[in-house]
Amino acid sequence: MFSFDNTLKFNNKEIDVFTIGELLVDMISNDYDDSFDCSQYTKLFGGSPANIAMNIKRLGGNSALSSAVGNDGLGDFLINHLKNNNIDTRYISKVDNSTSMVLVSKSKTTPVPIFYRGADYDLQYDDNIEFALKNCKIVHFSCWPISQKNSRKTIEKVIDMAKENNILIGFDPNYHEMIWEKNHNGLEYIKNIISKVDIIKPSEVDAERIFGCDTPENQVKKFIDLGAKLVIMTLGKDGAIVTNGDETLTFKTFATEIVDTTGAGDAFWSGFYTGLTKSYSLKDSLNLGFATSAFKLKHVGAIANLPTIEEIKDIYNI
């Protein structure tokens, strides 16, 4: 049971958070334009697990990332970006498929993506992944790797290994029908996997895609009924609702300025995980997550030049 006033106890491991899944290029429109009429885009580092690993490093934690990129210029761009930011690249594979890319509309609400997938789902379980799992406190993944057969098998092995080694499992249920393997019931698969993870953070849009329209209170209960242990449901400008099944708390947003919402959820995960691994209480870690997200919202692109988690705490008076 997750208690909001308590800290989580972790074994002394080298890696605070091990993220696994998509590493890709974000091509973000230079103008606010959900219809993709914009003719100019900026190439940026992207992929939710990659963003989280980068953010945690900047916040003062220790992270590792496992992913697959193409043996091409875009793959080199991503790997070099990781190296330049002191992220260990030993867990990154180069494969024959082209590096994955997402075309994204710059947005103050919910970004509109168009997906071009290739290398990211060619992620194979190997000795490097197993080594990272045995040496981490938290493992995190999103819907991207479970949406295709090869990487889905990898994540299933990751979950089994994490449970054997008492590793906290975080899951981002960012379901998009467009990324899912044809003739595979992605929604049913997500519902079945919820009981196997510890922490799940759906946005209001994610919950609606999975369950249909309903109130936030009813939505988080549906996740709990499927076996979730801690549900964090973000509600945009209305903050968030969080439940452990017995107690439900509401959180107000720290955001006062919104320039671009791309990567706001990843920034939350980053601040939240860093708080947990630095022995802040669960409630304080949640607030650190929301504060980190608010800081990111003032910048274009998924990655912002974040301060340390201690500085985030002081900036937002947590």
C-alpha cells in the first residue's frame, strides 16, 4: 500500500530509474498549428522514456535508458545527444529499421502527433537490459513498446524480472490506436497489464481512450478495480487526482505560463521519480512532479534545461 505521508524504501542500487522504450526524433511545428499547415518544423530529441532519463539526470538523479534506433543519421543525432548529456548509451541498440520519428503540432493544450515508427519497436531483451534491471530502483515504460510484438515480449520479460528483484514498476498508459499492432486488442492488453505494475499515470485523454467518458473520480476507480496500486490522473489546468485505493487526494497545477505542452507528462514523471528516490514523501514527490511539469511548460520541446530537484522545491515552495 502506498501511503501519501511516507517515503518509499529502496535498496541501494546504482541506477535510480531505468526507462525502456522509444527513443525518437520529435519534429515540432514552429507555429501553433493542429492542422499541420505549418511549413517549418524543428528537429528535437524525443521519446517519452528518453525524455524522462534526460530530465532525471538534469534534476540530479541517476538514470539509464534502453532503446533501439536506426543505423542512420537520425540515430546518430539521438545517441550523440545522449552522450553530450552524460547518459550512458550502452543500452541503446542500432538496428536495420529507420529511426522512429513523430511529427508534432506545437500546442498549448494537447499536442497532435503523426507517428512514423521503425527502429523503436525492434527492442530485444538482452544481457544489458538484465544488468540494468538488477541494478535499478525503478523501471518505467509506456504504451509504445507494448504496442508491437517484438518489443512487447521484451517488456513482458522486464516485468517478470522487475518483480523477481522487487523493483518498482511505473507505466504510462498513453494509448494511441495509430501506434498499435493491427488486429491486436491494445485496450484489452492495457487493462490486463495494469495489475502487474505499481504506479500508473493516465492523463484525462488517456483514461477516456481506455474507458470512454466519465468523471475523474470514476476513472481512477476503474484503474484501481483492475489492480492498480497508485493511480495519478492528470487533468491539465485543473491539476490532478491521485488515489491509492483507500485515500484520494486532489492537486492543483503549479503552471502559470504555458508555451508548449509537449513533454509535460514526462517532466512530471521525472520530478516525481527523483523525489521518490531522494527520500521525499509520496505527497511531496507528487508535488515535485507537478512543479517540474510546470517548469517545463514554459519551454518549447519535450526537454527543458531543468534545475536540480532541490531548486525546483525552492522555486515552487514545496
